[in-house]
Amino acid sequence: MSRVHREQRILILNHEYPPIPGGASILTGDLVSEIAKEHRAVVVTSGCAGAPRHEKLDGIEVYRVPCFGRRSAHLYPTVLSLATYVLFALPRVFALARKYEVVFIHSFAVIAGGVVGHIAGRLLRVPHFCTIIGADIYSPIQRRWLYRNRLYRLMVRRILNRARHVVSLSTEIKKQCRSIYKFDKPITVIAPPISASFCSLPREQSNEANGEIRICSISRLVKRKSLDTILEAVAHRNDPALRYLRRLGIEEQVRFVGHVPHAEVVSFVRQTKPHVFVLVSHHEGFGLAYLEAMACGLPVIAGDQGGQTDFIVDGENGYLVPVGDSRAVADRIRFLKEHPAVRAQLVARAYATAQEFTPARIANQYRKVYEEHG
């Protein structure tokens, strides 16, 4: 029997973990919950307002360390917040590794969990697994100066080279890792899971679009998500009031609902009854929001750059359009409105695709990695 199965103690590192919002937080929380059914999991993450420094959630020990320089949990982490996570997480990891006699360390994101995992793994002589998730490796919008920095690239390559094994959320991130960091060791691509609440959704019939079509987009309000492309797409419709969006007259056509907790997304979609989900980001490490929309029974229009190209097949279970091309988005929206039969077919195929990404199925893929390389 492998050491992994005999000991069953895993230390998980990610600077984002529920209740902090965002894809990295959600995927780590869902995955750890499933892995914890067979292994003992201990999580070290960043602190946030309202969350205790230590708690036990469904058998998972969660420890939160101080984090400075992040004005809100809803915003992207800053360089300062990542640096302070490393600073405060390291001593906590050393103590917890000894307390729980961990078998191995698994970090999500090279920065900052991977830094902690690399140092702790080397000094404690514990295997370190690393999952690369997206912006830690590449983003065409965020911190482009960082990826061009030679010292940063050397640091990332060293962490990955010393890891027991590297996992990527998507083929796109794997490709960028090879290209930017010249990392040539094996990388296993394992997609993130959709939350259990999305897995249990019955497939609903697509709503009829009589007279108008409701567009839904769920994301952080940051430049990388390219929400301006969606607004411009709406403005391309032949309606003077809607064209006025270009002059910021958006009160009647666009509604910003603010933060919606992840646990309430399903009910939010059910209440608003959108006809289509649109998010044409400049880049996505994976694009979990698309899968969740597909599980909710929505046809999806996405950009053609990013991890979503692993599971969205243009014209089969969704649409891929050139990033930044608002007219292409408008054309697809118009087509879906005018062809309800096609929209229903997309919904059926999209729903079937989403069901392939259950937490149990994804966790089993990670267990195989642990068994093979642990």
C-alpha cells in the first residue's frame, strides 16, 4: 500500500479559500471537500473579515493567516497580500506539518502557495504537489511586467522543477507554462470541479425569448473580464435607446446587482431567468463560470482564448467568439434569439458537458496523481 493511503494526511495551501470569492477559492474548496472524504485535509489560507483564524469545516481543519494590502476579499490579491501570505504561512505550515504528521503538501497557484509549499517541502522533506491555475502563470492583462521578469520566471521554474508533480487546470495554462517558463517535465491536466449544488440541478427547458432576450454575466468587475465587450454588443442592436449605451445611458438596459455569494448563484439564475450567459474575457485559466452556467441550462457565449476551449466546442455546446469582438457577440445573441430550436440543442449538450465535471470524478483524478507520484 502506498504511503499516501497509509497516512492520509494532506496539507493544502492556497491564498484564496472560501469564503473568499473567485474561481481559485471555489475550486479549492470543492475539491478539498471531496478529497477529505478519504484523506485528512489541513488548509492554510489567507485571513478575511468575518472568518475565524481556525475552524473545522466538515472534517477539514482550516487555518487563516494575516494578510495585508488587500482592500476587499472581492478584489484580486495584491503583491503585498501575496507576500504577507508567504511570510505568515511559512511558520504556520511548519508547525501544522509536525502536528498532523502530513504525508505531502499540495499548493494551488505557484504564487503564493507554491512558494510556501516549495520551501516547506524541501526543509521538511515532504513531497510537494503544485497545481497551476492561471494568473500565476500567465495573463494578457494582469501583471504582464511580472511574467517578463527574468527573476520571476526563474523562481517559478525552480518551484515547478522541484515539485513532485505539477497539475494544470487547462491545456492553455499548460501551454503557457511550457512557452514562458521552459518547463519540460510532465504536467497532468485536471479540470476543476463544479460545485455539488450545480451537479444536482435538473436540466430545465430554455426560456422563450419573446420580444427581448435577457443576458447574464457573472464575474468580478475587472478589466480582464472584458465586460465592456458585452455592453457594446447590446448597443449594436437596432434600438436608439440601446445604442445610447455607448454614451453610458445604461440605466434601463443593464443592471449591476453587486456581489452574489457563490452559494446563491443558482437561485439568482433561477429568479432572473436569463436566456443566455455571455462572458468574453481576455483570458481565463479555466473558466469555471461557463461550466456553472451550462449546468444551469444556459447557452454560453465565450471568448476564444483561455481554458474554456478545453470543453466548449464552437457550435456544439456553446459559442466561441474572438476576444473583444462585440459585433460577433451581438450576432450570436441575435442568432440564439431567432433560432430557439438551436438554443435548445445547445442547452442540452452544454448540460451534458457540465455533468462530466463532478467533484467526485475530479477528486478521483487527483487521487490517481497522488498514488502514482506520492
